[in-house]
Amino acid sequence: MSYETLSDAVVKGDINTAKEATQRAVAAGDNIQDILDQGLIAAMDVVGGQFSKGLMFVPQMLRSAKTMQECVELLKPHFKEGEVTTKGKVVLGTVKGDLHDIGKNLVRMMLEGAGFSVIDLQVDVAPEAFVAKVNEEKAEIMGMSALLSTTMPAMSQTIKALVDSGIRDRVKVMIGGAPVTANYAEEIGADAYAPDAGSAVIEAKKMLGID
Amino acid sequence: MKKTKKPKKKVRYKGSPPANARKKKFLWLNVLPQDLWIKVRRGTTVWKALEKTNVNLEGECGGLGKCGKCKIRVITAIGPPIREEAELLSPEELKTGIRLACRTKIRKDLVVHTEVSDEEVEFFQILKYGQMPIIQMDPLLDKRPVSVQPPSLENPASDVDRIREGLGQEYRHLKVAYQCLSSLYEDLRKTKFEGTAVLHDECLLAWQPRKMAARRYGLIFDIGTSTLVGALVSLLDGQDVAVVSRLNSQNRHGSDVISRIQYVKEHSRGLSQMQRHLVEDLNILSRRMLQVTHLAKGDIAVAVLAGNTTMQHMFLGLDPRGIAEAPFAPVITEGMIVRAQDVGLDLHPEAVLYIMPSKSGYIGGDLLGFVLASGAANEKDRLVLGLDFGTNGEIFLGNRERMLTCSAAAGPALEGARITHGMIGKAGAIEGFRCDVNSLHYRVIGNIKPRGLCGSGLVDLVALLLHHDLLDADGLLRPISEEATSEMASRLVKRAGNELHDFVVVPSADSLDGSEIRLTQKDVRELQLAKAAIAAGVKTLMKTMGVDTKDIDVIYLAGALGNYVHPLSAMRIGLLPRIDPEKIIPLGNAASTGAKMVLLSKQYWNKSAEIAQFIEHVELSTHPNLFDYFVKEMSFPTENLW
């Protein structure tokens, strides 16, 4: 079964066509996981790539994410317990002292679009709160963002809090935000740096060894 | 943030270094063309080494290796560039030894040249003038000719008491400044008791000869994050006698307030350095103004200063760190009156300095000055929208019934930063475009060959691209059709290696440094983010107020971009709401105008405090609808305007 129509519609953000294609596939008795993986998630991979290149921008990316969400809603009644798998759990938030969450929200949407389950701690998240949530959820990835260079040090403090509580080696750390650089990520001992929401997905997959 | 240890003491020599400088932990950095020798610890970056000197490098990111603008030419043989340099610099640049100061670590004695290309004296376009409403003169400082009775057996009262008598009932509670008292005995007698009283409030600041009565001047300063403007104003008629400007010397520590505060955070003496930079800059400005007008510093006994909250804090030596982190609380927002000498301003020893009130961490005295200059707080029926574009775009909306304000994190794109060939408004920047019968014309500041785009040029260009349909509403640069042959269309070229297109603004043959000036897809994205932030701020204020675009009666624009940007272009790209262009009025340097109004009429000092109380601050970063507005405003309007 090919999901070209569905994928194209998600990439274009054409909600109606995408929903129709999803319904057709469900009616034809297709495997739900296949529709999700080969139709929806594959489309969001394309979107992420185009966004990173600059071919697509935030509004279009959001339109695609919304299209995907609507389609996932249609699939939900057909999910059987334990049948649909998640790619991994991600705990996200902006660091202590930082209230700017627009970039972080985009990352959340793209990660969800790629099949990750995301626990969003929102903004101004203290190091202890990150640690507690990572522990509680057994998250595989922790993502932090900072828009202001003055709040960047909180990233390093949060990583230190992970080390201190002995769970640093159980979680991969990804960081991003306007003033953040790959060098800074290396300097503070983060595992990955994502310059934009599309790259966040690529990096997340790389860290967990998903192709 | 990693702390790099700095050498405790940096030794600087002019001329050649001492012969016995041994190569050890410390190395020598020789900076040309100044021929400055700086002793630095091995491993320090050139950027760090230059931070404390008078050498000014360009740079927007404060040494993070992101902007690629702190270029230097390394004369000493040097290894291959590091990753950021390879990305941010062209192969030609790398070949000629050009590197980024913030990425170049000093591992051996190094000779660098700070002028990447041979440039003449820079000409910066700094907006110095503003539109001034007509006001009733009642300056902060008064000078009165006074005749004082010499002491006699019949009237043996003190000198001060007899001055009180001479001044009359109004000044019966007169106080006298200490400096004035200390020389009063002689001053009175030298003038034979016929002199001029320099009065501020109920205080005698100085006693001067009678002929000085007409010498009434005051200073105003607009301290912007990037540029500083000073004006010497006659208190008799309110005319500017001299206006000068210069770049803020703090620029070497980053181009925005956040990187300046970051510097303060990371350096134990950072705040006093920042303060010293500002005070020194203002002293240079005052000296220059006094020089050209043949006045002495003793002639200036009053000054008014307006700046954003961070600059005002730094000027006073108040710790600005609270402003850089949520909840963004400054030390103080009230206006203040301080003695100029207490902060180190070199004016009359008793000169008083008025610091404008502010509203919050990101709504400063400059915005209140703008509100004052616009007269919006007195408007009864008309709804006024005011915008000051900058890294933080400040916006106000309302009239005397209700007034809202917010600060939108637009980023520096509108000032030419983060744009591939962007630059601030100085010689060589294209400030405007025009297109007739499909051929593109541009206007360059300083009337020389172009070398980049400043904010107003960028807005004009993108508006033209939208108009000619080379840029779609989503912000994608793409050809209209395969066979389009117009001049505009032919400038759109495909990038090697991917599907993106660039717009060739100036071919290499026509540019100042012989390299092409392009507008890239990434540049358009940066502009989309910046204009969306501003437009989302405007929308948030309109929704909070419960009004619509059609209710806006007038839009006032402050600052350089507001002054030079074409209103139609700004509306075409969605930076401004679409209204009758006749209703869009640039006020020029409105912060200066506000400060001048305070200087010239005491009522405006009180008025500015009232406005600070009255105006409501809308915090955008936590506003529930901001995200939706922001995303919506990223797209460009579809309809053409001309």
C-alpha cells in the first residue's frame, strides 16, 4: 500500500485531503501502524527536512503538524492497547529564568509529529524539576532551550543536577535556542545541539539509534 | 558558561615590545593599525584580549561565534580555520588570513590587523533630530539677575540671607549648594554684589557675574544601546545649539542589552567598566558640543538623560542583572535627579542630572520620552499607535483614557544584523530601493558604492520582491515561471547544491568591496521572524484594548528605522498595520525630543512620571495568545499596495 496521497497532503497541510486519505486507508483495513509510520510520520520527516533547509517556514510546518494531529485523531479509535509504539519519551522545557517558549513549542510539535511522546514542562523549569520528571517518566531524552544568553548557564546547572542525582547516563540531553551553539553544547556536556525544530527530530533519532 | 581566566594585569605598550618578553604563559598580541601591544595569557581569544582596549570590532553576538562579523586579518602564519569560521567566512576571506576574533585563540605571538579592508573614516547615519511640539518655556534651570545689599551695620545678615532678600519672597526657603557656598564670599564681592543666581528648584547652584545671565544652556542625552546622541539646547528659546552623536563604546561587549548584562554577570568589574564606557562617551559628546559653541563646562548646570532601562541602570552603576532573567525586575523605575559629578559627568560641579523614569525592565525612559513627544497622553479622541523598532521593539497604544505598552523581542534583523549582507545604517548601506519598468534602483548612505543592506533597505527590497511575486506569501523566494525574463526575475538565482534561491541585489562589479550583495532565503526568514514579533505585539495591544486596525487614527514612528523606512513598504510586508499612509508620521529621535521637553518645561518632568504610572505594561512572553499571533504574522500579506 502506498501512502503518497496522504503524505503529500500532510506536507502541504491540506487537512481535508489528508483526512479523506486516512479514512480510506482505515476502511481498506490497512495496518494502523503502517498508516502512521509510512503515511503520517514519513510526511513529517519531509516537513522537518524542508524546514531545516528554509524551504518551509513555521506557519506551514504548524499546518502540517495540525494536519497530522487530525489524522492521528481518526486513527486513535483503531489503536489497540500496546499495538502502537512510541519512538521514545522526551522531557522538554525552557530553563530557569527563561520564559520564551515559542522555539520549544515548535520542537515539541515536530517531535510529536515524528512519533515521540513528549512531556512538556513548559517554561522557567528549575533543574530539580527536570531531574524529577526525567526520573519519574524514565525519559530517554531531555531537551532544554534558552533564548537569552543570560539564562544559558542554567543549562549547565541542569546537566550538573542530572549528574548529582546519578541519572546522567540514563538520559540523552539535547539543547537549543538562539544564543546556543554546537560548541556550547559540547562545553557543558550535552549530547546534542539542535539549531531548529527539524534538526531536533534528526538529532533525537540519532541519539536513540533510530534511522 | 566557561570562565576563561584572564591575566590579572594587562600591559599595553605603544610602539615595539620590550626586548626581553620571554615566550611563556604570556604571549604578545600586536594589533595593527594602532600598533598596540597587549600581553595576554596563552589560549585567550583575540576578542577577549581586545575587549578592554579601545579597539572596536564589529560583532553582534558578543563573542559567541555566531554572527561572523568580528573579522580580523591575521598577519602571522596561522593554522586552518575552525568550523564556525569555515561556515561564516568565504574561501577568499580565509585565504587572505581573515579569521573571527572571537574564535582565534592566541597560542603564539600574534600580529593581527583590525581593518579587514582598507576603509576610510566611517560615516554612521545616526538619527539626531526629532519633531518637537510647541511648548511653554519653563526650564528646569533658572538664571536670575540679582542685586544683593552689601553687608552693613544696619543689615549685618549673612550673605545667604541677603541673597534671599534680593531674590524676593519666592525664594525665602532658598538652599545653597556646598560648592557654591565655599566660594560665595569672594564671588559676591568680585561681582560687587550684582550678579546672576543660578537656580535649580529652591537651591542656589552658583553665583555668576551679571553678564552670564543670558548664557542659559542645558544638555540632553539619548543613550541607546548602539548609538548615543547629545544635544546642547538653549534654555532661552529651546533651539538646539549643537547636536553630536557617537557609537556606544559598550558595543564591543555585544550589540544588545542581554549580551551587555551577560558581560556584567561574567566579570567582577563588568558593571563599573560598562558605566565608565558610558560616562566617558557622554563626556566626549559634551566636550565636543562645548568646543564648537565656545562654552565652558561650568556653563552647563543641568542635563536630562533618556535611555532604555538597562542603559539607565548601567549609567548610574545600578546592577542590571534582574532585567535579563524572568521576571525581568529592574532595581528602580522612578525618575531620578542626581548630581552630575556623582556619576562622573564633567559639567559644572553642582550640575543636576535628570534621569527619565521608566516603566519596567524593557519599557524605559526612551519609550516614555517617545510617549511624551507624541502627545498621545493628552489625546482625547484619537487612538494613537507608537512604534520604536529595535532589537526590542517598543510599542504603545492608546490615549489619555487608557494606554498600553509592550516590548517585542524582534531580534536585530531590522538593524541589519543576522542578515547575510546586512549592516547598520552607515556609509555603504543601501537604505532604499525603487523599481521602475522592472529595473531596480537603490540609494546608498554616503553616496558611495554599496556594501550591504540596512534595515530600511531590507524592508523596501522585500516589499518589492513581494510586489513582483518573486517572493510568495509564505516567504519563499522562487521564480514566477521558467521563462520570466524581466530584470527583477533574472536576479533570482538558484543556489548550488539545493533548491533554494538567492536574489542578487548588487552584482560584484558594482559593490564597494567587489563581492556580490545577495538576499538569501535565510535572510527573508529572519525578517519574517522580526516583523512577526512586532506585528504580534501590536495585535496583542489592540486585542487587549478591544480595538481594530480601522480604529487607529495615527501611527507615530520613533528611531532610525521608523524615520527612514518607507511606510508603504512597511505595510506591504506586514510590519505595520494597513492604514492610510498619510496617518503614519515619523517623529525622528523621539527619546531626545521627550528629554528636551523635560529640560525646557518642568511640567513634563511631572508628566513623564504620570505617564509611567498611568501606562499599563503588557508582558508578551507569558501572554496566552502571543504564539498564535506570532505564527500568523510570519506570513506576508497577499495584496499589493501599489
